[in-house]
Amino acid sequence: MFSVRLQEVALPTSDRDIDSLVTWFTDTLCLVRKKGDAMADYGMANPVHRLLRDHILASPEIGWDAQMLADELALTPASLNHHLTRLVEAGIIGYTNEGKGWRRYYLRGGSITNAVELFSVQCKTIIDQRMSLLEENWKRDDCRLALELPEEDTPSLTLGVVDHRPLTPQTSESLLSQWLGDFGLLGERPGKEINADSLSCKLFEILLSRNAPLSLDEAAVLLNGPKPRIGRILERFRASGMVERVARTDRLSISLWSAMMAQYQRRGEDWMLKKGGFNRILNETQQSKLIQKLKKNKLKVEDVESQLKDVNSK
């Protein structure tokens, strides 16, 4: 079964350092689960790194006997099989069974260029096929949101690509929760989040049926869940590139009204006019009208909206 997890990693500055390129390759395909600066040779002594650098990529035109690789890398057959299985599932290498008890592994296509081309075609086909599930669950109207403040701090892309497979009998998963797990929206180890009634699945169902952007406060009320946990779930969704975080300019007047009322009660008129920023974004007439309303404790959301309607939200 084809199964790979992709992570957006910056290309190394040197295009001639083999170790840097192999490290970038393994990091992008998430072939090494845990990697850090504390590892020996920054991960270059890792079995997957040595397997690709010294054997698979170094001699792409030949097949490698599993027993020979185990001896060369000083690994047990079980450990080697674990690493080779991940490479096979990722679609980078293939194998032949010559009936002698040991498989021979080879780079697909006979070169790294051909292997990547086969990999990309397979990924695109699987994604196109599996996106049909979203079409069945899509309940939003065909609307385009006017984004006055586009997303700036876009997280690095992290996406899973897994072949379709039927649900196992008596499973607590649904087709949608399985889809979320396969595409990486539930994290590397989903646990109970893979259940059909999990918070992640319910949140994604809301996003599929909602036209307006969803705030953390609204999600917490709708799902009766803690805001920090919902925030972490949405960050995982953002990393997949399927969910964006935008400023709720439609609620800007409400947020400003709440802030003005709170700051006026705490710090008074002078602070509002000077350090509070009124003099930077409002003219004297607008400042005077809002301050008078605040003094009388009669400021309404509509008053804030009318005075700030010509101010650029940026």
C-alpha cells in the first residue's frame, strides 16, 4: 500500500554535498521519525541515510539483496526490513522476489529522476481520487470570501498521502475520519482522534458546512470543547494547507468596542487619546464623538462601526 508523509523542508544551500541532499530527501519524506542535532553526525549515521547514500542512490542500476544489505549496514534482518518497508510504501524503491528466500531491492525507474517522477504521478493520482470524498461532504455555498488581511505566517506544509482502503469490521472510524488521518490532519499518531465522533472530525465537518470563517470562541461553543485543544487541532489543519487563518474583519467593530470600553474604564480619556492610538487612526471629529459616547457610557457597536467605516483595516 502506498503511504507517505511529506514535510516542507528548505533545500540545502550546497547542491554538491551528498550528505546534505540525502538528509533533505529523508526529512522531506519523513523517513526518519526522530531526528535532532544530538544524533550522531546529525543523522548521517542513520541506517536509512546510509542505505540511500551508499547503496540505493549510489548504484541505482542494480538490485540489492536484503541479506547483503543487512551485512553491509550491520543491521538485523528485522530492523532492515522495517526501513525497507517504509521506502517501498513511499514508492521510492521496489523489489523482486526471485524465490531464493531474499528479496532484491532497487530504485524505481533506474534513476532518482525517474523515481521522483513516478512518485509524483502516484501522489497526484491518489490525491485526485481521494478528494472525491470532500465533494460528497461539501455543504458550503459557492461563495468567495473577501479577505482584507491575507494570512502571513503560513506554516510549513505537512501532508500525508495514503492509498484508499476499506474500513475494517467493527471499527470506530468513519470514511471521513480515516481520510483526515491519512492526509495528516490528525497528527502523526492520531490515537482516539481517529474515531468518527472525535473533536477533530466534528470540527472539520463544521468547516465543510460553514460559509463564514470560524473563530475559536464560536468553535468552543459549538463543540463544547476547550479552546486550547481546538486551537491545536486547527493548527494541524493549517499545516496541511486545507485551512487558512484570516482576520475576522466582520467582527472588528465588536472587538474594538470591547477594547475601548475596557481601556476607558481602566485608564481614562487621556490615555485613549495619546497612547491608546486614537490620534493615529482617527481625526479629531471621530475622536470627539467616540469619547463623548464613552463619557456617557452610551457607546454602541454601531457607533464604532460608523466612525471606522472609512479606516483601512490594515
